[in-house]
Amino acid sequence: MNLQRIGVLVLRYVFIYRRSFIRLIEILFWPTMALLVWGFVASFIQRAGEGDLPRFISFLIGAMIFWDILFRAQQGISLSFLEDVWARNLLNIFCAPVRLSEYVLATFLFGLMRVGLTLAFLTILAWVLYHFNLFSLGFALIPFIANLLALGCTVGIVTIAIVLRYGHGAEPFAWALPFLLQPFSAVFYPVSVLPEAMQVVSWALPSTYVFEGMREVIRSGAIPWENLGWAVGLNLIYLVVAVWLLMHTFAVARNRGLLGKWGMQ
């Protein structure tokens, strides 16, 4: 073995990371997100009173299923777009008589199919292994899922806009964006566990109201209509902003020839 050749190869990978700020951030991003989420879960367990602790397993399983709905909805849009980028097919699609709205709707519907398949499987698995009945949430299940799908769609649209603007180097955002929201969304723990500064951000996310509402239904059986109202309102605002951002970015990318650049590299 030649140590000099090994050293040159190592240096090559160092230079690759030096040229990509996103790759450098990734080194710290994933362990930081994991530490935040599971650190707050541990804090929740420590603070949980006698009333919440027996329901912790139900909270956790319900949260995992709900989180997967949001994640799969986002992935359905962003990964479908990336598949076209990787296949160098993006320019061909938009040279055809396909509108941007039609393209996004098609990717969302594909994501919806993935969500439906995953949700059915996880619901059965949760019942068989843990005797957790997702349908015990009753009518609240419908608006909860609808709001998570809407937020997943919004995040997916923002992902497309970022990749259109910044190219292949921004592809990790397809996986990172949802997990950037996870610690603030109070997925596995109540908002009260978070520091006050993080709570401000948390209450600005529609997903927070869904997960807090899910825990309230499990705890008391009452549907938190106020939570649902906030989730719907915030989702509408963010969806409008995301659509505007994508339309603007798409127009810029088309005028600068970036569709051909990202689609042919």
C-alpha cells in the first residue's frame, strides 16, 4: 500500500467538501437534529406526570405514523422531481406542453399514493405489534392527515424551488428540510418541553398544532378545534408563499437556461 496515494485521495475528498458549503453543513446537521429530537424526548419522559407517562407509547406510535405522512408527502414531490433531474429528463418534460401546475400536481398525487400504501401498512403493523388503533382518533384523523399532507406538499414545492435555483449541490435539501422542521414541530413531545425561543418557532408551524392535537385526542378524546383552525390557516399561508416562490424560481431558471443546465449535467 502506498501511503502517499492514500493521502492524495483523502485530500481530494477534503477539497470536494471545501467547495460545497452544503456538504460541510451536513456533517453537523444530522447529528444535531437527532440530538435535539431525542434530547427533548428524554426531557418529556423526565417531566411527564402520572397522567401522561402511561400514554407515552401511544403518543410515540401515533407521532411516528403522523410524521411519516408528512415526510412521504414531501418526498413524493421532491424525489419525483430529482428522479427527472437524475434521468436528465427535466428539459424534455417542460419542452412538452406540460404546465408547471400539472407537473407539481402529478408529483403530489404520486406522493399521495405512497402515503396511502405506507399508512395502511403502518396502521396494521401498529395494531398487530402494539395494539395501537389509529382509528381511535375518530373524525379528527381526517383533518389531521389533510393538514400534514398540505404541509408536506408545501415543503416539497420549496424543495423543488431550491434545487431549481442552486442545482445539484442543493439536492440534500430534499431530505434535510423535513427534518429541519422536526425538532420544532413537537412530534414526539409537547411544545412545553422546548426552550422559549424554540417555542416561538414551533407555534408558527402547522405541524405543531397537529401533533399537539393528536396527543390531546389520545389524552382526553376531545377534538382541539382551535388547533385545527391554526393548522389550516398557517398551511394556506405557507402554501401560497411556496407556490409563488416556485413560480418565480421556475421563471428565473427558464430565462437563465438553468432547466437545460440542471437537466443535462
